[in-house]
Amino acid sequence: MKKQLKPVFAIGVYFSWWLIVFGTSFLAKHLFSKEGYMLGFYMGILGICYVLYLLLPAIMDRSNFKSYLEVIGFTLNKHSIALSILLVLTFTGSIIYIKTSMNSSILPGLVGLNYLIYMQPPLVEELLFRGIIPACFNNYPTYISGCISILLFASLHFRNGIQAILFSAVIGLILFVLRVQIKSLIPGILIHYIVNSGVTIALLPLLLLGFLWETYYFINRIKYAKRT
């Protein structure tokens, strides 16, 4: 039997996010120099969230931990592995193309230790907003868990204005649909990183991969429907 997460847990996860953000910001300002603040801040959030929502569940409930990972989508399957490999290959190809034919300074997500900073939002936000929070509403229709996931994710970006909120909502919708279809967070984490990385040219093969995946997914759904 799969582990069940209750809706009230989603509330705790959402508000814990804000406590972690403000608390880590406060500590990072006092523990790191101005140059090291961003790295300390982002890595602090990553560490705290993964201790709270992966390490502690593993320690406190070993017998149900595998089920917990399956429920939140922190697993791999043949589709997620194949798509992840394609995402890594196309992203790597985009980087190589830019570095050999353009100015590499247009890669903010890959300069110095910035790649570590850019890793935190995909790793944490996918875990919380496409993994744990929607899983708390598994007993409800998918559109309800989807709407909650999208709204809460978009709300993280309210300080950046209405355009950022709307863009986040669209990205949140796409990543939620992918999470439901593929039953894994891993491809979504990679896509989130690619979108945040600043490697604009990588978005073209990303769109192509998205189109191919959706075509493959719906062809299989039609075949399955015909068999049943």
C-alpha cells in the first residue's frame, strides 16, 4: 500500500518554504561575505529542504520510505530515464554550440559557481511543488492538485511582478502535466534548470522534445484505450 500524504501537510510544506527562505537569508547574511551570500543562501535552502523532506522521512519511517519516494515522484522509470538522457544531450549540445560559435558570456547559469546557484530552484521547487504538495491531494481529482500546485508555485514569484507570476504559472502547468504523465520529477528538474540557465538556444530543442514526447504519450494512450 502506498504512503498517503494529507492535505494539511501541503499547508505545512508551503509555509515551511517561506520560513526556510527568510531564515536562510538571515543566516547567510551573517555567515557569508557579500560575494558568498548567494551561494550560501541557495545551498542552505537546498540542504535544509532535502534534510527535512528526504533525509528525515528516510530515518523516521524506513519501511515506508520507498513508497514515499514513489508517491512524490522522486523515482526513475524507463520513460523518465530516456527523456532525461535526451534532455542532457540536447542541453550539452546547445552549450557546445554556443561556446564554439558565440560569446560564452551569455551563459549566466554556467559561469563560475553559478551552476550551483541555478541548481537550487529546480531541485527544491520540483520536489515541493510538483512532488510533495500535489501528492497531498492524490485522493482528489488531478485538476485540483494541479491548480493548487500551479497557484502556490506562481505565488513564489509575486515580488517579480505580474509577468513573472504568469510565466511561472505556465511553466508550473507544463511541469505538472509532465510529472503526471511520466510519474517522475527528474525530467522536470532538468527542464526547470534549462529554462533558468539562460541558455536560450536550448529552448528550441526543448520544445521539439516536448512535442515528440506528447505525440508519443497520446499515441500510446490511444492504443491502450483501443485494447481496453
